[in-house]
Amino acid sequence: MSRSPLIEAGTSQTGNLLQFLAWLSERPRSYADTMEAWKTSCPRLSAWEDATANGLVDTAHGSAGAGSIIVLTGKGRALLKAGKGA
């Protein structure tokens, strides 16, 4: 199984990815809200796809009837912390 390479630091895609991770860290976000705000078919703006491929986010089940929520993984929190310090 091959792993997706993490996006190179300093690229415009990294800024978009960090913006996505920061947005998720602000409060719990539903899968529907995340898709509405971040899903794109443009390969240059692939924050959702990059985050999932690199294990930076995960889907967790919300409370009854609330559906799934998207959460940062430890790897996602570490990348966000490193990005804020850069």
C-alpha cells in the first residue's frame, strides 16, 4: 500500500490545508458542513482530499441523529501546530 506524500511546506496548497485544519479545530463540524464548505473538484484546492489521504482528519459519529463529525487526528493537530509556529 502506498502512502500519499504530505504536501511540501511553503506551497500554496499547504496554506490552504492549514486553513482547513484551523477551521476544523475551531469547533465540531459535521460532514455535511465540511463538504459544503471545502469539497472541490479543483486539483489545486484539494484540502479535504489531502487531509484525508494524509491521515490528518477522521470521521467520528456524532450524538444520536447528529450524523458524523470531522475531527483532527493527532497528526493533523501536530501539522496545524507546526504550521502556526512557522
